[in-house]
Amino acid sequence: MSLPRPRARTSLARHPAPVLRVSGTLDQTVYDALFDAVMQGRLKPGERLGEAGLCEQFQVSRTVVRQALRRLAESQIVEIVPNKGATVAAPSPEETREVFEARRAIEGAIVRAVAARIGALDLQRLQARLEAEHAALHEGDHGRWVSLAGGFHLALAQLCGNRVLQRLLTELMTRCSLIVALYEAPGEAACEHDEHQRIVELLGLRDGDGAAALMDQHLRALESRLALPPPIG
């Protein structure tokens, strides 16, 4: 459906309009728009999501907005506090460590599965993604590069043949978008392009164990670049 241009005072209006996926219900349209805005960093952790503003922006009822916000809360993308409303979730340092621990386990399984089934066309598509990622990095297009770098991990999940792993990683990647927005140290890169390239090379060799070990190293390096306070105790 066609949505009106956001008004200046709404929470999404300070950013470009989100790319909407085709959906069958109004609450799915609102859900998709807010989900994409979080994934792309256009909505920040702690940012308030006022029901009235969202109703006006999307031209839907409060019931529709509340349904979308409730679903986002179930995925831990949004926090809803009674009598205070909804805000974009802000993961704690402990949650951050747990998310990365889960990602290491899941993405290790994903790349092992991909290595066992990857074909020539799959490798060509991954290489095309890496070339687009490299171009965005060197053109200084930070937003496009962040989207492509995160999308690389999701592209691997799509190739693994396991929809449960794909769904779990999608949820974790959304949490990571919030985490990076909160804790990324100034001047640090969210993902290293060369590490992605080496993972694809190992997948091309069908070296699942090598790809899993490198993915583990890649994710630990990403976590280490976050400005997290030291664990207590």
C-alpha cells in the first residue's frame, strides 16, 4: 500500500523513508517499517515510539499500531512500559555478551551447513555482495556499507537450508543493530570486509571447520571493538 510522507515531528521523519516489504495486513506494514528502521540504524536505542505520531504517519488506528508494537516487543526490538509507552530497546552489556555467544554458536553451524551444500552460483552471488560491500566502504557510504556488512551474515543463513537457524540469526542481528548503535567505539568498524572475503574463500573450498573457526574469530573481534564496561565479578 502507498504510505503518506512522514510529518516532520514524527520519530521516523528525521531519516529517509524505510523500504517496506509487501505485506497483507496494516500491522505488518507498520512492523516492517519499524523493523527496517532499527536494522538500518534510523531508529536509535531508547528512542520513544509515540502511538499518536505513528498513527498519523501510517494513517492507521491505535489498535493497528499497538499490534505492531506488541509484536516488536515479543522480538525484544521494542520495550513497552505500562503508562509510559514504547521505546526502541537498549540491550545491556550482559545481554550484549549473551547475544554474541549465541551468534557464535549459530553462525558456526550455519557456515558448516553452507560449506556442505554451496554451489558455483551461490559463490558468485556472495562475491557480488562482497564487491558491493567493498565499493560502499571505499566510497565512504557508511550507511550502505553497514547494511551490506550485516546482510552478508543473513545471506549465509539463507544458504544454509535451515529456516530455524535463519530465523534465530535474523532476531540476533536485529539485537546487534541496537548493540552497535549503543556501544560501537568511535572510529571502529562494525565488520571487517577482509574477514568476510576469507570466509567466502573457505566456503568455496568446502572447508566448513575452517569457515566456522574464522567466523568465531570474526565475531569475537567484532565484540571486542565495542566499548563495553568490564563484567562485574
